[in-house]
Amino acid sequence: MTYRPLADEIRPETLDEVVGQRHILGEGKLLRRIIETGEIPNLIFYGPSGTGKTTVANIIAKRTNRTLRRLNATTASLSDVKEVISQVGTLLAPEGVLLYLDEIQYFNKKQQQSLLEVIERGDVTLIASTTENPFFYVYNAVLSRSSVFEFKPLEAADLVPAVERGFEKMGQRLGAKAKLESGVTEHIATACGGDCRKAMNAVELLMNAAPRKGKTLTITLAGAQAVAQKSAMRYDREGDDHYDIASALMKSLRGSDPDAALHYLARLLEAGDLITAIRRLLCSASEDVGMAYPQAVAIVKACCDNALQLGLPEAQLPLAQAAILLATAPKSNSVVEAIGAAWADVKAGKLGDYPRHLQNVHADSAGQERDQGYLYPHNFPGHWVRQQYLPDLLAGTHYYHFGDNKNEQAAKAYWDKIKGEEGK
């Protein structure tokens, strides 16, 4: 007997049986309405694995009476695509072909361009799937001829019924009934990271390895935890998850939410991505805290150095300290705005010559030194004297503006007094 994975055996055959995705498959939702009409356009499904993309493609093929042909872009070639097209109108595909191309992002630009021939044929419908954002990975001409739908990670509540069906189906296969310890179903539904296929794989493994007594298979919570450990993590250092988690960490630090910052830091550390965590923390110290608490830069740098010396798992401690410090510190983006404004002027060509009194003596010709007129600030009260430093073109321009936090306002008060600008 040919082995058939449990995930494939219990695959839904109707839209009502599909787990989750109510935002596109619920009553009255757009994708469901499209499928129910039977007039299927070219489609692109994107989202994490195990969320129903292939299942929905199967259901569409059955509703349209079209022959389903599957290709995976990681191994397929243009000749494979042409072979599928050649079947149209033959006994192999009398009603046309529904070509399901998985992982389309692995096709290069030339290969994706070749799909235009498929897309523009009325007897071939393309459904492409990808785990990456198609707006970054799919050729524009393909995108413009397709309707894009996002499949989201499944919620634990959606997966519980599927896990229960999985145990029931495995019981039928093995001729025994599963006796589940309290919390087993819920743990699998939660720990699979929104991936129904992972959940079914966990169920299958647990049932096959369970101790048997008569017609009873005992499934313990400890066993479920061992099988499902680390499975909830979705992370690809080259994919969207990498950038999404890094962005979430940075925005949580900026938003002064230490709990969220620790959560996303933990996700990076669980994935072993120490470098991304360190880079985000170091950046936030200047970008989000900046002059409101300048010492944060030195403290965070010390924490990051400690983390690199310790390595994981101990590195979690100084990095957590840095995250909490940044999230609870006063905030100022005056550094970001100041350098951003200055750099914008430089890019725009607003340069001008250096003021004469700021130039080095190498500017003097034939070795003849001229009076530069430079005023040495330390020779004046308060170690400050009024003179122009910016080029004439930018004279009077202000890039840096004191933030409204205690530290920057104290610095402002000090310089207003020195410069005689109090009350201005």
C-alpha cells in the first residue's frame, strides 16, 4: 500500500471545509465569489506554507472540470511548462488545464516572462503560489494579469478542529482510538505556527509512536511538546520574516513597549539571528533615543559587546537589558531629522565653498600664509564666539533642533545663555 501523508489524506474538498482564510473564503468574500462563478482568472496566492493555497487550487480545479497540473518552480523548467500547455485539447485535458505553479519566486525574470503565453490563453488558467511578497518577487507583467490573494497564518482556534480530525483519521488508519492527555490538541494547534501541514505531521508522528494497549493509543502532553518544539517559528534570513521581525523590534523600541520589544528580540534569538538583533538595538540607540539620553549609545554598545563575547543562549541577558533600556528611555528623533536634512542639502548640490576662516593653511598659495580671521572659541568667555561655519550658500540654515525632552532642553538653556539668546 502506497504511503499517503495525513495532511494529504484529510485535505478539504469544499470551501466550507478549508481551515481559516475567512477574509477571502467566507460567505460573500471576493475569492469565494470568484470560485463560485466558475469563471476563474489567473491567480496568485501568497502566504506561509500550510495555509491552504494548494487545497484551494485543488477545489478550483474540480469546480471548473479542468485538469490540474502541478509544477514546482524550484525544480521545473520552461520545457515542463510547454509540456503542460501541449496537453490542452487532448484526452489528457479536454476542458483545458489549470496550472498550479508553486514557489513562483524561484523562476527568474525570463522564465516568468514566458508565463505570459500561458496567462493570455483562455484554455489555460495559471494559479501561482509563493511564500514571499509577490510585489517584490513576481514580474510586473505577470502581476498585472493576475488577481492576488493573501493567505494568512492559521489561528490556533481554527486548527483545533483540524487536529481533532487528524487524530480521528489516524485512529481509523491504525485501528485504534487515541486517548489524549489534557492540553494535547491545544498545544499542537498553537505550536505549529499557523501551519496546518505541520500540525498534521505532529499528529501522525505522535500516533505512530504512541504506546498501544489493546485498541487504545495514549498521547501525552509531554510527547506533544517534544514533537512540536520549535515548530512555531517561521523565519528565513533572506525572506520577508527576517525584515518583518526586525521592523517589529525596531518599532516596538521606538514605541516604548518593552514587552513587545522583548517578544521580537526573543524571536530573533530563537532563530539564532544574533547579528540582526544587535544591529537593530545599536541603531535604535541613536535613531530613537538619541540626544534625549546620549549615554544609551555607550550602554547598548557594551551590552552588545557582552552578547558577542558570551554567545547564545547567555547573550539573551545583555541584549534583553539593552532592549528594556531603549524601550523605557526618553525618546528623541532630533539626530535623525538633523542628519537627514543636512544630507538632503548635500545630495541636492547645496555645497558652496568653505568659509575662508575654516580652511586649512594648505589653501594658501605659494606657501604664503594669509590672515584667515579664524576666532579660537576657547579664547572667549563660555568657550564660544559668534562666527560663520556653514558655507555662504547655507548661512543661517538650521538642521538640528533641540528636542522637547529634559536633556535636550537643558542643553538648549545652556547655549541660549551662552549665546545671549535667552527668551528668544
